[in-house]
Amino acid sequence: MGKTETIKERAVYAYLPSVEMKEQWTKYAEEMGTSLSKFVMECVREYIDEREDSAFVKRGELVHETGKLRERVRTLSEDLEARNALIARLEEEIRRYRAQIFSDKEFQGIRTYDKRLIEALKAGTIISDDNLLAELGAEPRDPDAVKSIAGQLEGLRSYGLVERTPKGWRWKG
């Protein structure tokens, strides 16, 4: 049997929803330099190859995977939030500890100055008390933090590294 004898057995008829769609498909086929029949055949073959390819993922699998990923993001976000809260509490504890060292007049030992305080003072400009507190992330209503910073400034002043001016503190270094 030749090709012409099996033509009816191999034929597939497709009715498109509109004339415009048929014209669009014909235009695409012409752009590819092929007939409408070959264009449709190539599109169907490409679709089938994708379905048979192991990398092709079904929509249901994608929805399931997306749900799992969203749950993972939620869990990680909660974990991050808890860790950030813990970090904030620990930083506050460190601030209180440092404040205690500088506010205790009878403390003997090595006092560690806040690196951010030194950097803020060394910036080259006069810095007011309020700006200094803000730079260090200290609350003006927190007496321990204010005492700590005042103690550090007083220690630096006694070594001749800073001086108090009417507008604030200046690094002399």
C-alpha cells in the first residue's frame, strides 16, 4: 500500500474554535516555512516529547511542590523571627553588662569601650549626646545605657582622647 492509499487512515481532522485561530496557525506555519499540517504535527510531537521527558513536571506536582515550599518558607521565617528576637535580647544583655561596668565606680579590671562609640567620635565632627545615643542604639530613657555611655566618655576624657564642647563631644585622639 502506498501513501495515497492510506491517506484516509492517517488523516486527522481538527475543527478550530474560530477562523481567526486557523489564520493565526497558518501564519505561524508560513513563518516556519512549512505547511499547516506539518506545523500542527510538529507542535503535537513537541508536546508529546515534553510529556514523555522525565524533566516534564505535571501541574499537580508543581502545586504540591509549591505548597511544600511555602510551608518551608513560613517555617524558616518563624525561625528567623525567633532568632532575631534572641539576638535582640542578647544584645540588650550585653549593653546592660557594659553599662554596669562603667556605672560601677568601684569596678576594678579591664573596661572595654564600645567600638561604635569610638567610631562615632572619630568621625571628625562634634556629636551631640542625643545623636551619640541614637548612633549607639541606646534609649535616652534607659538610665543604665546613659550611665554606661557617660562613663565611657568620662574615661576617654580623662585620657585626653575626647573633649566636651557646648555642642557635644569631639575626638581629640
